[in-house]
Amino acid sequence: MAFVEGENLIKQYGSGEGTVMAVRGINLNVGKGELIAVMGESGSGKSTLLSILGALNTPTSGRYRVGEKDIYGLSHEKRADFRREFLGFVFQSFHLVPYLTVKENVMLPLAPAAMKGMEKGRLAEEALARVGLGGKANRLPGQVSGGEQERVAIARAIVNRPPILLADEPTGNLDSKTSREIMDLLKALNSDGMTIVMVTHNSECAQYAGKILRLSDGLLVEEERVGMNGENHLPLSEKEKKLIAAANLF
Amino acid sequence: MTLRDIAFRNLRRRKTKAAFVFVGLLVGVSSVVAFITLIEALTHDINTKLEQYGANILIVPKTENLSLNYGGLAIGGVLYEMQEIQQKELRKIRTIKNSANVAAVGPMVLGAVEVKGKKVLLAGMDFGEVPMLRPWWIPRGQYPEKQQILAGSAAARVLGLQREGRIETNGRTLQVSAILEPTGSQDDQILFAPLPTAQAVLGKEGRISMAEVAALCHGCPIEDMVEQISAILPGAQVMAIKQVVKGRMEALDQFRRVAYVLSGIVAFVGMLVVLVTMMGSVRERTAEIGVFRAIGFRKSHVMRIILFEAGLISTVAGFSGYLLGLGLTKAALPFFSDSRGISIPLDPVLAGGAFGLALLLGLAASIYPAFLAARLDPQEALRAL
């Protein structure tokens, strides 16, 4: 059974002669614990697909389910809750909040939560330790390197321990050495059971994935199994089961 | 890290924008506070002056004759027979409903006497009530006792009177105990004696020509008091001396209306400044708000951040605006009143109102920008980067 499932996803921008078909009927199945790389030329629909998977961009038609739940059938606010509870986002340009420290940036997804400050701090420190930035918690984003900013973005994405991580060009702004470090980190998170879908131009990075999806002109033109991860459909964790079952979310 | 922390950090980072919002609210709130405090201080000053005016109710015998003088200038020289009131009737004034507002009752007997071959008005009065009824009098010497007189400055000059000097009138010898400093009123032309002495000289024992009443009018209904005294003294005509005060109160009422309109305009402009600044701030933070929404902040979370920022600035602006308003009032008071040492009323209701007004303006002006921020499509916001 697929954990993340896209069925005939279509995204069209504009109307009439100016219509742009960004995604043209993509079917997608991502198993629990998979690491998927989405590749393609610029304008092939990779980022649009990722934003649909991220519950940020309502498809023109088609269905998007997570744990058999129709995500775009949810209200806007419930979809926001879904993003906060289920998804971790790593944006292409990091998008760290410049006036918050590294630790505060990592704690950001926890800000609306009714959780004690100490508990939030502990979770943030754990996430920072996980990405190897334990010693730079009190710096501002402008005071750390690009690779470190990427790590902060990853720490922010995993602080809530979401079951799914979406990454848009996670190594797009980094040198090859730092890119490898970041990919090793994503691989380690995936090994811990996190389902990861990343968009990348970099074929070296794509080799870390269990499955590579190649898009062209909004269509899924190739699906390539690379490693073992693709076969590695892990059972849902207790948290994931609870989240899916939570009546107030769905 | 809470939503409030995000608001705090943002304010710390965007100090200039926060300062604009603060100044917009500060000007609005301090203007309103200054106008209201100024009006209150001036009203209080006028009320205090009203109490210090001395007599503000006049009781005279009812007469069918018309006065032939205008502005102190007698026309013709026709003398009417003066009617009188029985002195004991005045005791009834202490029994009226608003008797607690009666500060002093000053009976007065008037009559013409001849001194050194010249006609002069002799007034008998109760000198115990003078500090209340004539607080502006400055006597050179002691107030007169039995068989003594106090001479008005003009009367003393015309009659050539000196302190400790003596006059002869109606077969009696009276000593000049004091001479008044010029008052600029009719009192300068008169000789004053204690009531029993004057009644004896004029042959009007037990009778008075008129009475003055000093009513504490800060909040007292002077028209009601006039009616109450008229009811117990049917043979007398009772009048309120209120023209000057009424005129000032009317001017103050006009000033009050203008001040309220100006306050409203300034507050509205302050609100516009907040609105424009907050709109700019939201636009500037499009990316940041997009990230917030993308990582799962609800619309209400984004609104709470924006409104908390506005509320925080508004609270500080309310407190500062109240203090600044009081300071402005203190600076402006000398231009509106010649009284020295007018106290500025510290009204807790106004202080609370200043906070309330600042919050109302700040939040009202921020609701629309907060709503826009919350409505921001995260996908659009992130694509705009």
C-alpha cells in the first residue's frame, strides 16, 4: 500500500490561449520510508509537483492522498495542520527567518504548539545535534555558511518529527563537498524511517534515492529504481498511525 | 518560541517601522489626552474662579421702579424711595434645600449720608463675611469695628480721609480704621461700616437694603438656589450673577467641541499612519509569512502575530501618549489661562481611556493588514521569492 499517492494529478495555470499545463496527469506512489528523487529540466513541473505534495498548491484535478486521506478535501486550516504535523519542508533558498537565531528558526514549526518552552528547546537542540549544528544554536542565519543554513533548514523540517520530508533542490546552492554531506544527512534520516521526496537537478544526489522519477513537460516519463530503498516499504510508526487516525485532522 | 516571541523579535528587527506605528499612535493618543486634559483643567479653573468670585447671588427688595443708571453712571438724579428687607428674614436662607452650598450670606444696608458737606453712600455690612464675599479687597488698616468706618479709595480721596481720622455724620463721630486699595468697582466710592453702626447712623435698625450670597457653585445648581431663595423671600428679588462665568463656559464649550473634532481628526490620521505602515510591513514580510504558512501556521496564527505586534506597540503608545498628553497640557495651559498653578487633573478613567484608544486605533488599523497577511497564499508567497 502506498503511503503517499498521487492519482492523475493535473495542474493548469491560466485559461484560454495563455493556459500553461505545469503537471499533466501524473500518477505517483511513494511507500513508507522511501527516498524519491524527482528530476527534470527547468519547467518540467518538478516544483509544481512538490508543492502539490506539500499541500500548498491545489491541483486542477486528480487526487492526492496520504495514508488514504484526501488532502485537498481538507479545509485550508486543516491542511495547515497537516503540513505542520505531517510534513517537513526544505526550501531551495533555505528561507530562514533572518531575525531569529538558528535555534529559534528550528523551533519555528513548534511556535503554535501548546508545548512548554523547555520541551520546544529540547526538541530543537536534538534536531540541531542531528544535523551537526549543536554549537551554533545562538547565531543568526547570516552568521553561518550556506551549507550550515541548509542544515538549519533541515533541522527545522525535522524538529516536529514529521513522517514526510519534502526537499526542493536541497543542494542547489551548495558546493559538491557540502552537497554530499547534506545528502548523507538526508540518507541517514531516511534510514530512520522518514519518507523523503526531493527535487534535484543533480544526478549524483539522485543516486542517493531508491527511486528516480523523471519529468518532462509536466509528464512522468521515466521511473527508475536505483537502490534498496524502493523495496523498503516500512510499516507505519505509532505516531503516523495516530496522526492518520486523528479525527480532528481529517 | 511562541507566536509572541516571533512578534517581539520582528519588532526588534524592524525598529523603524515599529517607530512609525508608535509615533502615529503616540501623536493621536497624546493629542486626544492633551485636548481633554486641557478642557478639564480649564473647566476646573473656571469653577474654582467661580467660587472665588465672592457673591454670586444678589437679594434686593422687589421694586416697580426702573433704574436710571447705566454702567455706574446715574442719569437725572431722581431718587426713589428705597425699600428694605427685614434682616431676620435672611435666616431662612440657611433652611433651603441646597443650604449646604451657601458659603456666606452678607446683609447690607445702604443709605446716603453727608460728610464734610458732600453726599456719600454709606454701606453697612457684616465684615466677618468679607473674606468670602469680597476676597479681592485689600484694606490699608484694620476692618472697622463699632463706630468705625472703612473708606473706599475714591471716597477717601474726595473727602480727604486719612487712617485714624474721624468724620462727623448724622450727629455721630466715626473713626476711619482703614482705606481700601482701589478695586476698580463701585466699592471705591463708598464708606463701609459694621451693619449695626450703619443701621444706627441711617436709622434703619433691623432692616437691610440688600443681601449678597456666596454659593459654592462647583457643581451646584445656582438657578435652583435662586428659585429656592425666591420661594422663602417672596418680598425680595433674587438674581444670579453669572453672565461672566456663563460667557466663559460657553467659550469653553465651543473650545471643547473644536477640540473633540481635532482629536478625532488627529486620531484618524494616526490610524492611517498605522494602517499604511502595517501594510508596508506585511508586504515586506511576504516571504516570511509564506514560510510560516508553508510550515503549517494557520491563518489565525499569522493574524495573532501581526495583531500582537500592533497591540504591543499600542500599549506602549497608550502609556507614553497619556504622559505626553499631560506634558503638552502643562505646556499649553499658560496660553489658555492667566491663572497660576492650575492643577492638571490626573484622571484614571482618562489614563485607561488612553490605553483603550491606543489599542483600539492600533488594532483597528492592523486588522486589515493582518487579514491580508493571513490570506497570503503560501505557494504564491514562496514563488515570489
